[in-house]
Amino acid sequence: MAYVCGAGSIITLLGSARAIVALGFFKEMAGKETSFFQLTYYMAPLGWAMVFMLWVYFAIVLKPEKPVIAGLRERVRELSIDLGPITRKEILSLAIVGVAIVVMSLQVMIPPLRALDKSAIFLVSTIVFFVLKILDLEDLELIPWNIVLLFSGAMSIGYCLWETGAAEWLAVNWLAMFQKAHWLLFVLSVAFFVLVLTNFIMNVAAIAISLPVALVIAKYLSVAPDVVMFASLATAGMPFVLLVGAAPNAIAYDSKQFTSGEFLMYGIAPSFILMALLALMCYAIWPLLGMPVLLK
């Protein structure tokens, strides 16, 4: 579930904050605007392909112990009866979340709404939950604060790397090694750097660190900025090795169903699968869909 959450998060702008950061750099440095639906048009094939490949991988590596779980349908039916009809609080919760999603979706199409910061939308939605008494102060005690602190630490590491210049030094020296390489190798090197970095720090920070440097170097290699940006976004969304790379990883870990060592061990192969699929997307699929890969 953790890995598939990452694969699905790349498909739309609603999947993560990193997409907004990347599109901001892309607009500022490449002078191009990427719409909500254009991002989905290019990313959906890769996202769905990774979901399928992850299913195949885990069906082979972690084969289910039983082909069929006896009595599962009946148990689900019993749980549904126990829940009873939908309540007022549940309807209000769905409405609040739905309005937040619609507003964020319309920001792409309605210019005046772009002034609304997405953090403010989430904050207002949270306050509304308390105002309508859907949540109360006792619910705050149920928040897994260890996960919050885990991500706070990852963000602090990323911020320190950025402020000291260490991250920029890493990006420049890594990408400089591929400045005379084939355009596909250069794009994959950018994506791989983001993939490695996003496993150690927050993916938003990984994009902010690497994408500006990559876009500058891409111009000198006659590589279109579009393919660099989309390739970076793809790997930033799928940190399969370490827990701090994405929220689903840490949330799944909080279930205490696996160790961090097991997560690392099983995440290496999907990372290679991702890079292989990304190479196919960059070289064949995205150009067929109309994405420029080389500057004219």
C-alpha cells in the first residue's frame, strides 16, 4: 500500500506538494505553464504502469499464504451492517474534503483562485472540522506524533543541506559528470539523483534542490526542460527504500507490520523497475504523446 500510494501520487497535482514546487520552478526557469490535465496526461501511463508492476512484484516476492480467505465477504457484510447508515458527521466530512479538492482543482483553471495558498486551504478545512465538532481536542492525542517528528527531522536535514550549500554542491557535481552524455542518460541521471535524495529527505526538498540545477544544464545539452521536469517528478514521488522519503512509508511503518530493514530490502527492486519504466517513457512513450525531449 505504501509503494502504490507513491505510484498513484504522481498522476495529479492533488497527489503531493512536490508537483506544485516543480511546476513553479518550471514556469520560472523554462517559461512554460503546465496545466492540471496536462500533467495527468503525461504521468498517468507511468503511474498506472508502476501500480501494475508493483502488484506483479509483490505477488511473486511476497506471495499470499492462502489463495482465498474463507468467509471474507460475509465478514465485510457484517462490518457494513454494524456501521449502520451514513451519519451527519460522515456527510460533513466528505463535503469538507470534497470542497477542498474542488477548490485546489479549480486553481489551475480560474486565475483568481491561484492567490489561495494550498496550505491555507488545508488549514481552513482542519479548523472547520473542529468548528462543526467533527473533531475535538481529545482526537489530537490520537495523532501519531512520532511520525510527525520523523518528517520534521527529515525536513530539517533537507533545509540544512540547502542552507549550507551542500545540496547544491552535490547536485552540480553529480550532473556535471553527465554533461557530455546522451540526452537519455542525462535525464535518467537527474531522475536517479532525485530518487536517491528523496529517500533521505522530503521529496519537496529534493525537487527544490535538484530541478533548478538540472534545468540550467539541460539547456546546454539541447535537452527539453519538459522531460527533465516530468522525470524528476516521477522519481520524487516513489521513494521505496527509506521511510522518511514519503508520508505513506512512515504511516505504513506505524502499523508495526514490518521493520525498516525489510522496507529497504524489498524497495531496491521496485526502484530499478521504476528507472527501467522511466527510460521507456522518456525514450518512446512521452515523445509519442507529444512531449518534446530535445530543443530544436
